Amino acid sequence: MRAPRNHKPHRSRSTIMSVQVGLPIPQSSPQALDMARLRQYLVKADETGFDSLWVTEQLFGEGPRLSALPLLTFAAALTSRVTLATGILQAALRSPVLLAKSITTLDHLSGGRVLLGVAAGSDPQAYRACGLSTEKIGGQLEDCIKLMKRFWTEDSVTDHSPRWEVEDGSLNPKPVRKPHPPIWFGGSSPLAIKRAARLGSGWLSPGASSTGRYLEELAMVRDIAAQAGHTPESFRVGKRVYMAVDTSPDNARDKLREWYGRTYSGRDPTDVDKVAVWGTPETILEQLGPLLDSGPDVVVLNPVFNELEQLDVIAAEIAPKVRASGPRPTE
């Protein structure tokens, strides 16, 4: 995950805002099914000061994979301060009424700590398996988000569409966060980014995207968000980074490749070399340099094996320096 160091981000404001550091919740490694270990991981992440915990969503694939929202509910019961985030949920696979109810319930169980990250997704098979059309998936997502917002903010909702029929429906309670939990979007096409700026308050770049590609897309994201009337405070940006902390760089890279080949079936496992960071904490911080120079609001540091052990190293040697990486660029 290496990019040229001559990238010069715009830094027009002197106020220093620390970068927030998130962690993934283990979902797909064999260790994810060790409930005692998972419980220990969640408690430690909360107690050691990480800002957010993130889940992903992939319906089909090799190996075990825990479902996103039940896993966040489990995390809500074991934590007290950390933000609980979906990054990214394929929201349109669900009824917007049921999803709005589930997110509201999770928001109350967690004391208002939910961040809802959504995207259309890139697996048509998932839509077919759920009995949904694969036509205009982005439009389906947009309709879903709009209806959920209405249920979260209106006393009574009437909505007639080809996909659902609602007559004077009232969804209670309303979310703890007002007017509703923050909504972030994934996706990198201009259409997806315009949707994010129109309907959301943030954008998350995936782990499978390189730093170079992230920097190119970030310029477009910030430009479109500004045109939509957002300020840097009202529209946040984040990047997930696959990583492996290890004193042996070769061992770290090999494990990353093994995981990538299993998770991204059909892709060349060596492609992870272009998007991940690995090695000692010092090496990883150097590799993160171009990303941190761009001024993200959130960096999700995503170890893909031995997550519990790597959590300690990240908390002690990497996260503090990421947070202190400098002022966030603003208009």
C-alpha cells in the first residue's frame, strides 16, 4: 500500500483534530468462532481507547462468517463507549422497515453509539438469493435509505412504491441519535459518491483499495461533498487498511496473501501487496504516511489474523501516532 510522498493535501485550517482509529470485529477467521476470545477482544478494544469497531457484510463465501448486525448487538452488550459501525452493510437486501427498526433497537441498546455504513454491494447473487431484482441496485439502496430516514424522523409514514406499501405506519421508539444515526456510504463511482453527499454524512474507502486510488477518489469525494453544501465537519471520510504486525515481514505478507485469497475468491492473492501494510510498527507507520498526509477523519486498522494479539501492539505503538498525525484539511 505505497503511494508517492509528494502528495500535498490542502491544509487551510490550523486547528488540530486527531484522526480517529477504528478496529474491525473479527468475523471470518477461525478465531471469530471462539466466543471467549471474541468477548475478550471487544472488551479490550473498548477499554484501550479505540474510537470505533466495524463489521462488514458478505453473504456468501468460503469459511465461517458471522452476520453483521447480530455481531454488533453482541458488541453493544460488552462495550460502553466505542462507536459501533457497519462498514459496509448491503442495506437494500433488507426491508427498510425492518432495518430501520433493527438499527433503532441497536442504537438504544448501545446508548446512541451506532454509525450506519451502507453500499449497494457488488454481488448480484446476493440480491437474487434474497428474492430481489438485480436491476438498478443503487436506486434500490437510495429508496431504502430515504424511507428509513422518514421512519426515524416522522410520526407517521405513508409510502406507496412497487417494492412496498406503507399506510400511516409509525415506527417507535425513534433513534437516540437525532435526527438519526450517522449514515456513511461506500462506493467509488461518481454516481455513488453523489448519492453519499446527497443522503449521507460520510464516505469509507474499502481495504481492497490502494492508497493511490484512495487519494484520487478522495479529491472527487471532497469536491462533490462541497458542491452539495457540506463542510468538512458535516461530511467525514475514512479508510480501511488491511495490515499485519509482525517482526518477520515475509511471514506477515504470506499470511496476508493467504487471507486475501480466501476472502476475495478469484483474485490473485498477491494483489494484497498493493493495498495492505505489514511489518514492524515503525515500518507500518511509514507505509501509512501518504494516507495520513491526506487528513482522513477515521482510519480503520484491520489486522486479518491473530487479531487479539495485534490489538495490543496497535494500541500501544501505532494508534497513538496515527491520532497525532496532524491537522485535518478543511475548506
